[in-house]
Amino acid sequence: MIHVGKMIKAELARHPKAHTVTWFAEQLHCKRTNVYDIFNRANVDTGLLTRISRVLEHDFFHDLSENLKEDV
């Protein structure tokens, strides 16, 4: 099973150093503590995941779909 929060954290880590947790929280219009909560979630609401995908310019839905294909 994929841990979506870990995927998000890993993708943020691949971004430039200027893209910190604080920057990410500002982009999502939330507090830093909420970002750390997201990193700890195995599952993320699709609306939130859509926003995160846009902010990080990464299609997490594609990643999840590819994982589904591998599991079949």
C-alpha cells in the first residue's frame, strides 16, 4: 500500500531549497503543523491531493494509478 503523505514529503524534498515546509504551507494556505500532519497521513482527501499536485506540479493521481496497475 502506498503512503501518500510520504510521497508528498519526498516530492517536496526534490524541489529547490527555497521550497520549504513553510513555503508549502503558505501555498496551501495552512499552518506548518498541518503540513507535517499531511506527511503522516497514509491517505489524503482527493480535493487536498489536487491542490498539492498543483502546488508541487506533480501528478500524484498518476502515481497512485500506476501503483494500482502493479498490484493487479
